Amino acid sequence: MTPSTTDKIYLVGFMGSGKTTVARALGRRLGWRVIDLDEEIERREGRTISQVFAEHGETYFRKVEREVLLAFLPARHAIVATGGGTFIQAANRADILADGVTVWLDAAFHHIVDRVPSDGRRPLAADREAFAALFEERRAVYRLAHMRLDAQGRVEALVERLLHKLG
Ligand code: S3P
């Protein structure tokens, strides 16, 4: 599938793959707006994601996540840093793929483990065995993105590689 527009970029990938950092750097480079879905969810809910999970559960979180995604569909000249689970939901995935160029930031699991503490800030990272299984399971879905970008290396170099791929 090819996206209908090239004035919007979605970054998808597992927790700790660098979506937010790359989105900010890319936003500065292109002069585009950066939308971080996790931040927008926290703003809307007035509490942290771990509080949303703890108080309302994952099903509620996914509902809010979808609503926030839909609210930003009209935004153009924008980079969207999704949450690790956003693209996994089939309805979200269809909307994302149709709305902009979707880039999978593919990071190795050992880098992810270093970057994502099991301190409860990311509810799905607390159980390390389940976390590893989720990583494997989700790769098959992230692969459906329009492009794959190796997430290793300095953010500036990564942004240059991405811009080169985008042409
Ligand atoms: C999640 C990833 C998190 C956040 C929530 C659920 C997931 O975002 O949306 O904890 O299902 O992978 P990051 O990928 O930005 O950590």
C-alpha cells in the first residue's frame, strides 16, 4: 500500500526504539509539527499512562489512544510518534497507512532492554518474559509499515538516512 500523502510521517515500532527522539529531530530538520501520541493521551487524561493503565485498564487506554490518533488525522506537515501498540491495532493501522508515510524504527532487543526500565512507567514492560514475547510477536506487524529504518546509531545520522530513503 502506498500512502495518500507525503506531508505526514508516522514513526512506529516497539517501546524504546527511539520514536519520540527521532520525531523531534525530524521535526526540527523539516520544520514540521511533532505530535507524540503518548504525550497527547497524558494531556487529555490529565495523568500518566501508567496511571491510566492502573486505574482503567488496557482496553480503556486503547480506546483513548484511538480517539487521539483520529483527532490528529487532519494534521499535515506533521511527524507522529506513535505508542508501541498503536500500529498493532488493525483499525489504527489502516488509518495510519492511508494517512502518511509510515516508518518502522527497528531496534535490536538488547538495545530496547537497555532503554526501557521495568519500573512500571511502561506497564507492558514490567514482566520481562512477556516483554520479550511481545517484541517477537509485534515484529510481524511493524513489518507492514511502508519503510523499515535500522534504529541503531546517532539520531542525527538516523534522520539523514530516513530523509535519503524518503527521497
Ligand atoms: C505501549 C507503548 C507505550 C505506551 C503504552 C503502551 C505498547 O508507548 O503507549 O505504555 O503497547 O507498546 P512507547 O512505545 O512510546 O513506549
